[in-house]
Amino acid sequence: MLRASIAIGIVVALAVIGAGLLLHRAGSPAPDGAPPSPQAQTGAPHPQIGLDLLRIEPVGSFVAAGHAQPGSAVQIRQPDGTILADGLVDGRGEWLVASRNSLSAGSHELLVFSGTDGGKPDHADVVAIVNVPAVRGPRPLAIAMTPGEAPRVLQSPDGPGASAGLIESAEFSEKGVLTLGGRADPGTLVYIYIDDAFLGEAAADSIGRWIRPGGGDRVAPGLHRVRIDVLAPSGDVASRGMVRFGPSAAGPGGIAVEEEPKLWRVRRPVGAAQTREVIIFRPGAVERSDPRAVLPGQMISPQSMPLQPTPLQPEGTTGDR
């Protein structure tokens, strides 16, 4: 009876996820704020594998869906090589898999592999960080990390669509270089500051996500303030938000997910004795500020400078001739 109930549950979950994936790839917003895939935006095949949906039950079983090269194979593995789920990509470039076994309570790193022409997958394009609570009830946390993109929350205990909005994530490389990501209206330009020093700018893409890749921006230990100014077409600051955070002082170790009042902190080992840290800001983490106030270090856009309606004239002249 129990096995029958589990089988029915998996079938229902697959049906729901499959329907969600079709809507997602048609351009509709996915649950939990996951953005439409690049293939859905352009209609063209996407050469890399993409993880669009990951739904994890409190008991640790999961279903996952995404996009990849039609006809290729997909595997979800743990770092030790254990295969958790596998399947094939259909002719539309879509894949859907269910876990063979349940994940234990704690933090996990899932590697999403793909291979061409149905061959053995040998290349991991996506990493998913999963945290299964020890106590059943809260929904597990699932974060997707894809090269060249800001980390994305696929599922959160904070609820469907959980997002900090303007500033969503911060990532520290093993060398301490900072990458930032967030949301704004498509095409909007944002100015980025750290501790009132201008860091750079970024533009929101067609689905409203911006990313500021790390260059030489190394961040020292301690608490820092990051401010985002969203510019209006006129060049004025239309809205402004701030978050306070800093890199962890913890040394190298295994994969770890820590919950704090305003953020999730993820640490994962990379290379020999090195750690990469990802911070996901939770709803309510962004402090709003008066966009009309001129703050220290603020860059003034040329468009926002007032223009003189008529040329200045020497004193005592009327301009009438």
C-alpha cells in the first residue's frame, strides 16, 4: 500500500512538473521566481544544459526538469559519482527526471551532467545546492548555479516566489572576488556601490535580471554595505536599495548551508583547500532609501543634469530687438 502511494505521488509530481515546464518554456514565470530559460526567450536550441525546475520533498525525494541539446543524455550526480537521476532529452530539447533515492537530511551538492547523441554524460554545466531540513515540514532550499549567471533560488522555505528583489545574491570566489546579481525592470540601468564607493554598473536583461561579474573587486573580511541605484530614463535615481553583509570567516570545509535572519549563506569547496561562498538574500533583506537624496560617492548621470532652457544673456539686455 505504501509503495503504491509513493508511486502515485511520483506520477502526480512528474505530471505537475511537466506541465509547469511547458508553461515555463513558453515564457510564463515559473514557481518560486525561476526565470524562463534562454531557449524559451529565443526559440533557438541551447547548447548547454539548463536546470529550470527542482522540486524537493521534505523526505528528500525530488523531480527536476530543464532544457538541453535534443537527443542528449542527462544525469544528476553527487560529487562522489553516485547517480541520483538520469534520462534523455526529447526532440523539443526538454528533459524531466525523478530521483532514484532520497537525499538524507543536511546539505548536498548536485552536479547536472549532459552528453551528446545519447552518449554518456561527461560535462557538468550546472551545480545545484540543496539543503534538506532535519525536521520534516519546511520545504528544502534549492539553489542553481550556472557559469555566467547569478545564483537562482529554485525552491525556498521562505515560500513560493521568495526573493529579495533588487539585490538577490552575492558570490565570493575562492580569491575573495565579489559578483552581485538582482532584479530590475528589463533594460533598466543600475549603479552599484560598496561602502559608498562606485563599483560599476549593470543592465537588466529581457527577463529583468542583472549581474555584475567580479573583476578585480576583492572584498575584505567584515561587514559591508552594498547600495543599488536604479536609474530612470531621465538619468535620475528612480529607486534605491541597500543590503549589509560580508564574507564568512570560516575556513575550508565541506558543503554547508547556514540560515541567518536576512540571508542564506552557502559555502562549498573548490579546488585544494579553497572555498567559494554564495549569499542569497531573503525577502525583507533590502533596505529602501529615499532616491531623491544625494549620497556620498553617488554618480550623477549626464541625463539628470538640468539644462538651461534659453542661453544666458548679459545683464541689462532684454533679448528683444
